[in-house]
Amino acid sequence: MRYRPNARANLGLSEYNTPPHSGRSTPFNDSDAANPYAYGQRFADNLESQNDEAIDGLGAKVKLLKDLSIGIGNEVRESTIQLSQMNDAFAETGGILAGTFRRMNNMAARHGCRWMWYMVFGVVVFWFFIIVWWFRR
């Protein structure tokens, strides 16, 4: 279909009384037919009220998104603080473990290899008990 800019003018329809036809009966009474401007104005007012309702709905959605983004920001801040505290705790634990291994190595150097034989013996006995328990089940 070709676009014809003067199609509305050729039909004789005025600017104010051409709402889209829905096929339903009009809520306006017959006296409005005498004043087409009043009908067009009511239609424009109806559209304006629908626009206002849509704007209110969008405003509520924007407020919800704003509250959601503020909540996310607060959660990120709290998580950053908690991660910083965990980092400090892990650094402290690493220092404690390093000191423990240093003392264990010093002890091993003083006592020679005897402690290693005790550990090997303990591991062998442990595995022996595990194997016996496994086959007795």
C-alpha cells in the first residue's frame, strides 16, 4: 500500500474526532455527536490519563531498581570488608604455620632421623589396621 499524505483530508475526517475504532459501542451519549470537539477532547483526556498511569508505573519500577541497586552496593561493601578480614586472618594463619614448620624442622635437625622412623612406623600400623578392618567387614 502506498503512502498518501492527504488520505485523511480526502476522507473529510477532522483532527479531533478520529480515535481508533475498536468496534465497541462508545461510552459517550448521543449529545456528544453534536460536538465532535468534546468527544475528541474526552478521548485525548483518556489517553492522557493512561499515559499518567503508565508514568506512575514506570516511576515505581525505577524506584524498585534504585532500591535494588542500593542494596547491591551495600552488599558489595559488606562483602569487601568481610574479604579483607578473611585475608588478614589467612595471613596470620600463614605466619603461625610458618613458625610451626620452622620449629618442627629445628627439632628434626636436633634429633636426627629417629623421628622419621617413628612416623613411618605409625603410618604402617595405621594402614595395617585399615586393611584388617576392611577385610573383616
